[in-house]
Amino acid sequence: MSKFVETLRLKELAEEDIYFAKRDQELIRALHKKRLAELVAADTSKEKKLARSFEKHYRKINRCCQKKPLKLIRALRRLIDRILAAFHLSGKPSE
């Protein structure tokens, strides 16, 4: 009987881990989207069009690399570098 109870406990722990992992992923996506929107506070139509293309690329990266965290990180870093270069922003924190 104790093996059954232990199995149920492990099952519950696994379900809890899965739930929080999904929630964390959603929060991370929302944070990335918010940061991207802040970086690309565009004024002109050309900048808005460029911002939309970056958003589209961001969604594509998330779809294709969702289960490959290292590949996702690298792709997002490249995208951020492209955004910074396109808007002539520095990647270094301001002092």
C-alpha cells in the first residue's frame, strides 16, 4: 500500500512542476514582449513597420524553439542585437 501512496505523491509533484513550468514560460514570454515593446517605442511609420517585423520574428522564434531553451536564448539574443542595431541603441546599460 505504501508504494501506491508514494506513486500518487510523485504524480502530484510532477503535475505541480508541470503547472508552474508552463506558468513561468508564459510570464517570461510576457516579459520579453513588454521589453520589446519598450525598446521599440516607434514614432514614424517606417519604425512601426520595422517593429512589427521584429514582433513577427519574435513569435516565430518562440514557436520553433519552444522546447529547445539554449537555441531559444541564442535566437532571442541575436534578435535583440538586431533591434538595438536597427534603432541605434547601445546594448550596454546606461550610467
